[in-house]
Amino acid sequence: MRITLAAALALSATVLISTPAFALTQSEQAPAASPAKPAVNLNTATIDQLETLPGIGRKTAERILEHRTKVGSFKRIEELMNVKGIGEKSFLKLKPLVIVTPPRPDKAPGD
């Protein structure tokens, strides 16, 4: 039985790709499609919405609302680290999940 060069190369490539050393690990594979979770707006979120964030329990959610009431709306998400219980590590986990938009005025200018 004779094997052509092309067949030998194709067989070699198949063996290499199927060898565990060349297999992609779970983290290297494309992530499964999941519905995108909307970001939580720090200036409008309720306690229940804040509690959906990782590491944010009832007390911390209450502190975020208290901070928003006392200091005013968040201008930058980094201000979240001014809330007791949220340090740099916690903030880095929350950063991609939160946004800050300015509060909407009750009246349009000129009304």
C-alpha cells in the first residue's frame, strides 16, 4: 500500500491536532453565547439591582445608596471605592458590570 505525500501530511496534521498537547483548554475555547446582562447604573440602581452584583450584599447596597444620597450622583465609577466595604479588589470585579450616567433633569432647559 502506497501513501501519497498529501495523504501523509493530512494524516500527520490530524494526529497533531487531536493530540492532547494541541487541544484547546476550556479557557482558550470561545465562550458559549450567553445573553448579555445589562450594566447596573450606579446613579439609578435600586438596592435589589445592586445586590445582583458579585460581592454586593444588602449592607453594601445600602451604603452605595447612602453615599449617593449624601454626596450626590456618581460622576465616575471609580468613586465606588469611596463606599465602605468596596476596595480595589472588589472594584475591579465590579468595573465591567457598572456604569455611571448623569441623572436626567426633571425639566428640559428653557421650560
